[in-house]
Amino acid sequence: MKAIVYERTGDPAVLQLVDRPAPEPGPGEVLVRVAVSGVNPTDWRSRRQGTLPAGWQTPGQDGAGVVEAVGEGVDRELIGERVWVWEAAWQRPWGTAAEYTVVPVRQAVRLGDASFELGACLGIPFLTAHRCLTAGEFLPDNLGPGALSDHTVLVQGGAGAVGNAAIQLAAWSDACVIATVSSPEKAQLAAAAGASVVINYREQDVVEEVHKVAPDGVHGIVEVSAACNAATDVRLLHAGGVVSVYADNGGGEVTLPIGPLLAPNARWQFVLVYTMPKAAKAQAVVDVAAAAAQGGIRVGAAAGLPLHSYPLSQTAAAHQAVEESVVGKVLVSASE
């Protein structure tokens, strides 16, 4: 099979297209013929700074394709099923930037008739967003129609991949969704994703605009840049509200005032999919799969998530695009 491999960390040039035997599924595993691989920021960060326990790594946590074979203990009826894959390369060498990958069966989720492009977008961004929308004390444990009907959610950075996912999942769950963006073009994307109110933070006062919609504050904030937005977030939380921080864009340290956060019993929750509680992750997979099956998740420019597709041989360029913060979702076609 053709696969992208790197044997040392570094810039995108370390990614090489090679031929090697397809992996064999072990007990409890499935072999997936990958159609589309999704590229996430953790892919390039791992490529630059990660470890290589096997001496090599095929990148790619997310993807979609067809189950080709199953290992011992796995129902053979899964063979031929269209699936989406999540966390393929977490502490495992077989990522999705290849014609085949092998994962534990629980990490291959039925996709139904949805497109492979959609499936390749579902993993890390949507599981991250789900955790951000359910981690608060007064937020629900699961998402779905009506789950957030009495809640207002603020998505800081509504045009990013996780921001888009948070808007879509919150809107599917009937929340009032407010999003912040940095340009009119990004405002259009956040609105297309389903945000009820979009605020251009370069031109508008975020606190003033949010309070017009939610005078008592918001129940949850999905935060991409806590270092930049902490002071604003403190002023916007509803009693019992939570700021869910999933990235360190804009700086790696946050200073918080204790007094204004004590009275409302506010919470700051840090989110990393790979190490989040197993039960929360399992629920996220169930809910994201349901949203996709019910049409609550879409991809493409019309859904606020432009797609940028590359052939497998240009995976280095795909990584570079994500590293340079291209707006939208970067995908790699695993079958050239």
C-alpha cells in the first residue's frame, strides 16, 4: 500500500510517500481502506515535536473509508461497512494518511450514506466541540435536539474547525449560539454554520454585544484563545457557567481574577480529546454519529467549513496549510 511516513520529527519535508505492506488487524481491530484522511493541528504538532515509539509514524487521526477485514473477536458483518475513524494515530503508528489503517473496532463508527468527506471531518474537531459543550456543571451530558434549548453558548473563533463544529452541534441541540470572528468573510462562515449572532471582535465590543442577547451571561464559552479573551470571558459568564479551553492560540498563559469568578461558581475546563474521560469520549462519539445521521452536521462552504483537498502525495502541502491556519478543513485523498 502507499502510505505517508516520517522517521524523524521536523518540518513537512520529513513526510515521505512510501510503499509498505498493509497492516493486519489484531484481536478487536478492523482494517479500514481509507478514502479520505482529515488533517488536524495535532498532526503537525506531533510531526514537529512528538515521539516515535515504533521508529516511524503515519500521521492522521481522522479519516473515513470502508472496513476491509476484521480481527479476532470482531463481527465479520462489519466487512464492507462505510465508517469514520477517530484517534487512529494516538499512541499507534498507523494513521489515516495511507491507503489502509488499522484501529480498535470502537474507533471505526458506521457512517451510513454520508460522504467520506464528512466522515473525515468528524473526529477530533467534533469530539473536542462536544466536550466543550458538555463539560460544565449546568450543561447536559449529551447533545441532541432540545438538549441546550434553555442555554446560550458563546463560541470564540467561530470560523475555525472546532469553532464550526461547536456552532453546528450547539445549534443542532437548540442553543442560542453567539460566535466571534475577525472579519466579514469569517462572519459569513459562522452564520452559515448556524450561529444566531455573529460579532466581529475587531469592530465591535464583544461584552456589549453579547449582553444584548444574554443580559445574564452565557452558560458556556468555547475558547480558542484564553490568553487573549480571559478578561472578556470573565465578564460574560452566567452563574455556574464554564469556559472550555481547547487551544492556546494567542498565548500559553492565563491570568484570572478570583473574586469575580467565586460568586458565580464559575468553571474553567481544559479540553484535550486524547486524554478526556473515557465515558465523556464515548458519549461524544455516540452524539456526533447521531448528528451526522440526522443531518445536523454538514461540511463545505455552505456549512461554514470550506474544504481543501490534496492527493496523498501532497500530504506535506496539506500539513503546511493547516500549520499556516488556512480557514476551513484540510483533507487528503488516500486513493490517488
